[in-house]
Amino acid sequence: MSVETPYKVTGMSCGGCAKKVRGKLEQLPGWVSADITPKEGVVRLTTDAAVPEEQVREAVQSAGFTYGGVLA
């Protein structure tokens, strides 16, 4: 069963930004895919189990962007 969670990520402006974020998210345990919309600042992360929000925040920040939390 996959879990899809949308996150707000600010500072992205192009496909290169999305690639940096995706590269870090791919290292998370249970990673399946990530749908990233840079100009809207939205990352929809799909994993095969829930991933602690702290791990997502660290991945986003290590890519050089600002983590804005889970979107409702």
C-alpha cells in the first residue's frame, strides 16, 4: 500500500531545482516516486510506508530549499 503526502517546498524555480530535491528524496526509506511542481512549490511524495516528517524536512533542506510542512 502506497502513501502519498503533499509537502510545501519553497525556493524551487525550475526542473533543475526539482531534480535536486528528487535526488535527496530518493534516499528516503520506502521511496517510490515524487511528483514535483517547482513553480507551485509542491512536492507529492509517494512511499511504501509512512516516512517521518523530520526525514522529509532534512532531505529538502539538504537540497538547499525551504521546507514548509505538510499540505492539507
